[in-house]
Amino acid sequence: MHREEPVSATHQMYLKALHRLSEVHPVGRVRDLANELSVTPGTVSTGLNKLQELGLVDRERYGGAQLT
């Protein structure tokens, strides 16, 4: 599958962290991802929004995220 925009190294880190967290919880919470990546929750939200646009995660507003 060819993507118009490649996934950046930062977004790859988000995906890997979400995958690790999914082994413990079915849905990755922004707070948990922020702790895992040592960034602010706002930074995580921005990253998850981009990953959702790329179709790589499903996310609910004010909720958790799951890999697609």
C-alpha cells in the first residue's frame, strides 16, 4: 500500500508505544502514552490526530486510541 505522506519517526514511536500499551489495556489513553513517551498530553493528542488522519489509529474525542 502506497501512502502519500510517509509516517515520520516520531509517529512510528507513537504507534510502537500504543502497541505496547495495548498488551495491558484494550485502549491506549492519552495520559498513558504521554508518560510512556515523556511528552505532554497535548503533544500526544496532536500526534494521535495525525495518525487518525492517516488511518492508522481509531480514536474517540476525549477517549482512548486503538491501532487499526
